[in-house]
Amino acid sequence: MSYKLRTKIWIADQSGDVLFGMGRVKMLEAVEQHGSLNAAAKALKMSYRALWGRIKATEERLGKQLVVRTTGGTSGGGSALTPYAKELVIEFRAFRRQVLDQADERFNKMLLTKLGNE
């Protein structure tokens, strides 16, 4: 039998509510890629309200703006990530990768032999 470690990483606030994780990363990256909250929501098969609600909740918990929205005009408005949001996405991805690599290494060294998958 073969075993594989499965790990999920997210940051929660003191009450246990999600502050940041891969779901938020994917939302922010979709906003950056599509240039609007509506297009990002469609690409992620989410409602606009759900996407915006989660981003807004994270902004409130962090006390930092993640998305800059422009409305109307001849170009129809749009959305973009703040420099802070871009940096947060990069840093979270790097942190997550490091944690997963370390977890895999430890799993492979210590637990696999005990589980019988040498």
C-alpha cells in the first residue's frame, strides 16, 4: 500500500475565522488576471458577492486594502491588486511551499517506515 501526506495551510484570526490561505490566493490571482471582481468570480465559478465578501473580510481583519476598484468611465472600470496584496500572495506561496516541503521530508523520513511503505 502507498501513502501520501495531505496538508492544508491557512492563517486564521483569533476567533478561528480564515484570514488567508490558498482560497484567498486564488481569488486575488484571478482578480489580477481578469482585471475585475466580476470576471474573477466567473472564472472561479463563484458569485460576485461571495468573492467580494471574502476579500473584504480579509481586508477588514488585516486592516489593509488588497484590491483597488475603479467604477464606470469609458473603460467600464475594473479592479487591481494593491502592492501589499501582490507581496502577500508571493510570500504566502513561498511560506506554504517551504512548510509542505518540510512536512513531506519529515513524513518520508520518519513515518513512512512505520506505516510499512519503505
